[in-house]
Amino acid sequence: MRSVVAVLIANHNELGRTEIEVLSVGVRLAEDLGGTLTAVLLGEPPASFAPSCFSYGVNRVAVAEGPVFSAYQPIAFSAAIKQVIRTIGGDVLLFPSTTSGLELAPLSGHKLGASVVMDAVGVDGKVDGGGIRIHKPVFGGKAQSLLIARKAPVVVALRMRSIAPVAKQENTPGEIIKVPVTVTSPAGTWRLVDRNVEQSEGLRLEDARIVVSGGRGLGGKENFACLEELSRVLGAALGASRAAVDLGWVPSTWQIGQTGKKIAPDLYLAVGISGASQHMVGIAGAKHIVAINKDDKAPIFQMAELGVIEDYREFIPKLIEAVKKRKASATTL
Ligand SMILES: Cc1cc2nc3c(=O)[nH]c(=O)nc-3n(C[C@H](O)[C@H](O)[C@H](O)COP(=O)(O)OP(=O)(O)OC[C@H]3O[C@@H](n4cnc5c(N)ncnc54)[C@H](O)[C@@H]3O)c2cc1C
């Protein structure tokens, strides 16, 4: 196994943290294997996207082009990935665990006859006799499993925010190739009925250093207003538990946890969240967890570094005032 491929959908202008993490795993793995890293970009990437990949150690960028990429369709996209890999080669395919990555990894793996591992937090090539090692949390993050794959191809979907990015290098050269894709969307099997692009303001949850998150304990949609104010003063992004999402209080894109986003901020403030394992698995990579909960027996206090046992309606306004005061005194210094 020598040829590592990072499969990316280039639908925004700049390389984001998600893409950089996949490339970081790819470049380290290629180094272990004494091989190369190719970034496969599906669709037409913006001008700066492909050259930016070289700054993160990519040897070659393959831009897959074809009419199929005009609208996302998982079955057709995975057939397109198979065609690209058959053309350029690839022993280990890395995908991000984004919504589309979670669909495309197993579909492409099936089409390529590959071994597939989802939700990995690390991949390396330190295997005697050849092959790769894949690190994957199990039992809701309570244990780590180590899988060894000796036979190519292997498809790995990487859990985001669990990987330290490699440093950016300036002016690194590389080769860009275009790979024409003739695959078309299969008629009748899958139809795009509607497309809603969520208008998101401010920080992306996945990129934020501070995240303020609310749960069922907030008691209503309108009560998220105080968390919005707190997030503004802290420069934080907003998240939520599944309970808050299921109640329709906040959009599903805010959900953190097993079936939501996995994040690794420096600081995670959980407000009115009990700390169910399915929620905590989404913040396993957080550096510091602070919990605000009125129940001193809430399980979240076992994981939090700092716990505030108080009604959030009392505590959050005081916290907002304290942060504002501190910011004001810092600017007058
Ligand atoms: C297959 C599966 C997948 C799941 N995936 C996810 C997931 O991805 N993410 C996720 O979050 N959950 C997930 N869940 C649901 C999870 O099990 C919990 O039900 C959910 O996380 C609970 O959300 P919560 O903590 O907001 O609500 P609760 O468990 O109801 O906790 C509310 C907390 O608020 C506190 N509280 C109440 N009032 C106040 C107040 N005034 N001030 C301060 N504190 C207060 C209470 O003491 C309580 O601890 C999943 C479940 C399953 C079965």
C-alpha cells in the first residue's frame, strides 16, 4: 500500500479545518508508507482550492470533472469516485465524516470492493510486513480499537476534530490533473426534491475555539436568546443537545453528539444538558468542559472540569455581565 487518496468535495472557497484534517492524516500516512498523497476534488473547485492543498503536503491534485457533479447525488458520486480511482489508482481512501462523507465512504467502498472503517480517529502505516493501522473509538468512546488492514483498497472515514492538523507550508509545488468522469445520475433511484442551504452567520461550530451549547434544561426556544448573547460576548459558536433539536428549538445543524457533530473546541460550555453518553461522545475532543446544571447529580458533572450547580437563568446573566466587564477593563488598560 503506497498510494493514499483524500476525497474532498470542494464546494467552498477555502480549505476548511475539515479538509485540512483529512489531508493531515493523508500526508502522515503517505510518509509512513513511503508513498504519495493525492487529493481528489469532486466537482469544480474554486481557483485557490487546489493550489492550497499543496501547502498541506499533497503531491498531486486530481480534479474530477463531469456533469454528474452539478448536484450532489450519493449513488452517482460514489460511482464517479470509483471511476476516478480506477483511472488514477488509490490504495487507501480517506473521507471526512461530514454528512456527504458518511454516505460516500461506504458507498464507494462497496463499489471498489474495499474494506471500510467508519469513525476512525487515526490511521498510520506502522505495521510490520505492510498494511495500515486504524484507530477507532468503541463503546461510545470508552475504549479504543486497533484494526489492521493489510489488503488494498481500504476506505476510512475520519472523525473530525480528533486530528491535529499539519503545519501549512508556503509555495509548495504539485501537479494538478483533470479526470473526466462519464458517470451520470441513475434515473429513478434517487431524486433531489428540494435543496435548502442553511444561512449560517458567524463562526462554524466545527471551527470554533469556544462553543456554548444548550439542552432541554433551557425550557424553551426563546430561552436560547441568553446563550446567543453569551456566545456573542465570548466570540463562541452555538450548539445544542439532541433533545433541544428534537423539540424544534434550534436547527439540526447545531446538534452535537453521536448523531450530530463531533467537535473539539478549547472550551465547551454545556447549559441545561444532562451529559448522556450520546451527547458526550461529540465533545470527547474538547479541552475544557464547563457544565451549568441545577441538578448536582447530573452525569455531566463527572466529565466537566468545572461545574456550576445553579439555575442557568440566574447564572448566565451574571456570566455575561462578568465577561463584558472583563472585556471593558481589558480595553481600557
Ligand atoms: C441512538 C441515539 C443517538 C443519540 N444521539 C444524540 C446526539 O447526537 N446528541 C445528543 O445530545 N443526544 C443524543 N441522543 C439523546 C441522548 O440520549 C439524550 O436523550 C439527550 O442528549 C438529552 O438531552 P439534554 O441533556 O438536553 O436533556 P435532558 O437529559 O433532559 O437534560 C436536561 C438537563 O437540564 C437540567 N436543567 C433543567 N432545568 C435547568 C435549569 N433551569 N438550569 C440549569 N439546568 C437545568 C436538568 O437537571 C437536566 O440535567 C441520542 C440517543 C440515542 C438513543
